Amino acid sequence: MSIQISVRIPDHLVNSLDELVVSGAARSRASVIERALVREMRYQRRLQEVEIVNSGVGVDEDLNSLARLSSNVALDVD
């Protein structure tokens, strides 16, 4: 399922999106934006994991708790 949303994007970024589509590097504007959002979500999750490790809270010698935490994250890219 997908939901259509409206966002305002600066002209130069839209032009870059269009160049990617025209060159064949991307299927559509939406596909580029979706991939970028997935990357950002993964990045934010990694930042949270780093904070957990650096905090020392619940740290096991082999970091089992971190492995369990990250294994519960599922991102659907399709």
C-alpha cells in the first residue's frame, strides 16, 4: 500500500530528480525519494544504536542486546 503526499521541494532538487529519471538512473521521482527516505531511516536507526552503545546501558560483552534490538527493525523497500 502507498499513500500519496504533497511536499514542496526546491526547483534545483526537482531538476536533479528529473535528470536521474531521464538518464535512466531512476524509474521515477518517487523511487528516488523513497530510496532517500529509506537511507535516512537506516541512518537515524544507526545513530540510535551508537547512542545505546556509547551510553553503556545494558551493554553485554558480546553486544547481544544491540543485536536483538537491530534485528527487530524491518524496512520494506519494495
